Amino acid sequence: MSYRKRFWLCALCFVLIICSGCGEEETKTEIFKEEVVSIRLECVQSCLELQYKPFTVKTIEDEDEVKRFVQALNQAEERLGMLDYSAMFMMRVTYNDGTIHQYHLNIREGEIERGLLVDLNGLSTAYELPEDAYAELAGLIYDTEE
């Protein structure tokens, strides 16, 4: 192999190494990109097994509460791997165009941990909610905000 070919081959390898290592910082994908007008929570599975159920069905339509709910949910990070869970709430999200998407949402009263959101539309993608988002959602769901 000639010197010129080796030079260009090495240069190409160098460029590929640089490009693969210097990608832009990963941007967070928002789960709810469109305008959400209401969120309906229905007590299911593990919620129904509680001695004191928080509610049977709860609908959040207040614009400020919906916005806070969506902002907290958009902090979720995709969770990889298999899931073994019992759903707490069936969550139906209604958009301004009338479209409805369904999710399972696991947020328990009085506990601060990482919550679980499972998208039931299509591939059943699961997301984990960080503790601060969990606390915000628990306050909205169980009306324990101060």
C-alpha cells in the first residue's frame, strides 16, 4: 500500500474516531409534546387492593395542574429491560385534537421513590420517574400539596 493511501486511510480512521466520540450531548425526549387538555386516572390492579383507595376515578382538567402534571411526567427517563409490575393507575391523556393515549402510572401515597410510567400505545415503552417528579405527581394525585 502506498504512502498516500495509508495517509488517507489513517486520516479517515481518525475522523471517524473523533466523530463517534464527540457527539452532541443526549437531548431528553419529551413524552408529551402536544397540548394535553386533561388527564384521567382510574384506580386499577394494585390500587384496588388497597384498604383505603384514594379514588375510583379522578380527572385533572385545571390548566395549571395539567401543565404541572405533564412537566413532571416529561422528566421520566426510558427504562430498558423486562418489567414485572402491577399497575396502580390507568392514565388516559387527552390532547387538544381529541386523541387519547393510555398509560399505566405507579405513584404511591406517602412514599418517595422512582415512579413508573408505561406507555400502552404500541410498544409498551417503560419510563422511570425521578424522585422530584414522583413527589410532584404524588401531591397532585393524592391532593397532599402544601
